[in-house]
Amino acid sequence: MAPPNYNKPPAIQFTSDSDHEEDTPTSKEADFFIWSRSMAQSLPSINLPVETWVDIYAATGIVAGTKLIIQNTGSSVVKLVESATEPLVDTGYNSLPTREFFTNADANVGAWAKSKTGGSLQVEEA
């Protein structure tokens, strides 16, 4: 069986059951419909310049305080800090290894990211 094409959702085709007057989706089509309705809209990746703090909320356009799911899609560890303003020192941060996920707390005052060698993040609302 070929893998599904997630770039273009398939048209949902309905099948009829002789015991029912209504049309109902097949199991596979219903599963896809539920999956596609439950995912948050993907945003463009955030690029992290070398040794530069980046405001995650400003970079994504998401309102500060919204709970986030953050994935490190780069090739180096990323430092994450909760702060309303750009951090002045590199202390009190969470380390986010490559390909790992992090979810921040509700009502976060701000979220900043920094990478020693540059990197990228994928961010979505939780």
C-alpha cells in the first residue's frame, strides 16, 4: 500500500450500506478526516541565527502566553528561556536537543530561543 499523500487531502468518498439510508465514510476515510481536523495548522520554521536570541512568539505571530509545542529541527542543541524580554545572560535555560520536543507552561510571559551554531525550530500552538 502506498503511503498517504499529506500534501493534498484526498476527497472523502462515501459508501452506502444497504441497511442504512445515509451515506457514511469508510473507516480509512473517517480516520483521515478526524486526523486532519485535530492537527494545528503548521507554521513556517523559525530560523535561529548563530548566538542570537529569537523571540518565538514574535517570530510565529502567536499571542504571548499561548501554550506551545516546540521541536528542535536543527542540528545543534537550542537554549529555551521563559522571559518577557530578551535574556541578558545564558543562565536559567532549558536545553532542547536535536529532534526533541518541548511544551511550555500555560500563561507563559514570553519564549526565547538561541543556538550556539544556528538552527531551526518548528512551533505550533498546543
